[in-house]
Amino acid sequence: MAAAITRLHPVPIVLAEDEALLASVLPKLLHDASSGSIRVVATCGSRSALLRVLRRTQPAIVVCDVRMPNRVGDPPTAMDERYLKRLFRQEPTTRVLLLTGQPDPLLAKTLIDAGAHGFLDKSIEPQVMCETIMQVNAGRRYVKPSVQAGIDQLEIRADRAVRQQLLVGRRGDVLRLLLDGQSAPEIAASLSVGRKYVDKRIAEIKRMTGADTPIRIYRACERLGIIGARGKH
């Protein structure tokens, strides 16, 4: 019964793809592979055209090539987070599934952080793409495992760099005392420095951890492995 209802009300998607051959064959491939559960309601070949198409179609999902021209005739360029956020401002309920021929973990992380709901490469089988579209339509996110592994490595390296910067010099001294529960005046007295100096270091710590309260700083330091590292010394 559920499959019959899905066929009666197929998931409407817009395909944004500047490769003419792929744009011409993918709608039928998706329709056939999904047994009619997915319907491409429009196609376009540039980012400016995509914004126009979305206004009149309001699809559930956009399947969009990461690299496309801004306008027809322009050279293809990588999508950036500014464009993606503009798309969401225009159509906040539309979900975005990104396609690429050469997965780039850094670009994938940037766009996923900006709100993209999925990231896969063009070598994917139509059946798997259909399954991914249905997952995304159901509210889940999907990132190809090899791309996710690359994102995980980027985050590990970024965390390591932040951890090193947090613990260096006087900033590290202020952080250690802050994690021990001392207030800014107490830290200033413990280090024999001025209150303004301590406030400046705490502001740096907040910016680097993305935390705005002592408890959130503590939790960020737990995630970064700083709390455990302190316990070993």
C-alpha cells in the first residue's frame, strides 16, 4: 500500500546539471529505477536558472551538480556556501542533494555545514541514487562513506590545531585555571596579571571553542580531548 501511495504522489525533484547528456538521461533513469516514486519536474543548467526554476516548481529536493556555471555560457565553478544559503532563504523547505565527479572532502564539509542534505559522486548507480533521494526526502542526511572519511580526517586535524592553540603559553594557563573553576579575578590573581589581560584570553578561548559560557567551554574541551589530557599529567 505504501509503495502504491508513493507512486501516486512521487517525490518531485529538480535536476540542476550542466552536462547535457547526464541531464537528458537521468530523469528517466531515476523514474525507472524508483518505479515511478521519483519524478524530475524540471531541469536546468546554471545556478541562476536554478533559482528561477525553484520559484515556480518548489520541489521537495534539488539534485544539483556542485560545479556549474553561474549563467549559461560561463565556465563551471564550485558552489560556495553563500549561494547555498541564498537557495535556502528562497526555498527553506527544499532539501539539497549534491553531485560531483571528483569528491572534495573540504568542499563537502563546507557545504554540509552550510545546510546541504547529501553529497555523492556521479559514479553512483541509479538505484542507489534513488534510495538516497528517498532517505533525504525522509529527513535524513547522506554522505558517501569515502567522502565522510575525508571529512572526519579534516575535523581531526582541525581539532588538533585548535587544541594546540588553546594550550599554548598564557592562553593555556588561563584555560587550565578556568577549567579548574576559577573566576576571571581569581585567574588574574593566580597569574599575577591584569583583569583585562585575562578577559582578553578568555574571549580568545570562547572564539576558538565556539562556546560562550564556562560549562560550554568545559564541554568543548572534553570533545577536543583537553580534559582527558590534563588528567594524565
